[in-house]
Amino acid sequence: AVQDIDYQGQFCDPPSAAFERAGELYVQAARRTGADPFIGRRLRRLLGEAGFIDAHDALVQPFGRQGDVVELPSLTFEAIADTVIRAGLATADEAAQVARELRAFAQAPGTTLSLPRIFQAWARR
């Protein structure tokens, strides 16, 4: 059994430029470090290609208006900010501004945030 994200599925309401920018920077930083931010959608196929049989998958889409779900996008961005800056994807000032705006957006009443889609796949050998 494995699980991983598909970053394309993340969403918010109302729209937020900081949320969108943080997502763009996450995807770019992940690719620069050799990661695939969209690998989740391919997990079932990858299991089959690796010789597993009877592969299945499921999709989980956490979202919310309070608690951990609304905190995680800003925590994730803060965790990758140094990588974003070192890679030249954003200046330190821009990264700090995105982090501030994202945290304020997450704490605003009426904000709905999601995490990336989470694909779960399982198979037998």
C-alpha cells in the first residue's frame, strides 16, 4: 500500500493570490529537487509496472474551514520557503509576503482550504 499527493487538486474559497502563488512555488520547488508533485495519480499504474497484481486505488480530498486543514498550507509553504529562495524561484521578501498573506487568509472567517488530493493505491505481489 502506498499513498502520495496530486498537487493539482488543491483549492480554496474565496480565491487567494497567495494560495495560488504558494502552490506554484511548491510545484516548481518540488520539480527542481527531483520530486513529482503529481505522482499520486500514477500510483496504481506504477504498482502494475513494478509487477504487482490486482491493483486498486482511492482518492481522499481533505478540506475544511478550521483546524489542521487550514493551517497545513501555510505550514507547508513555510517549510519549503528556504528551498524556494535558494532555487531563485522567489526572493526572501516575496516568500515572506506569501507566507504572511497565506496565514492571514487561512485565519479569515469564511475561508475554505483544501489539501492536495491524496491518492492511495494497493496491490498484491
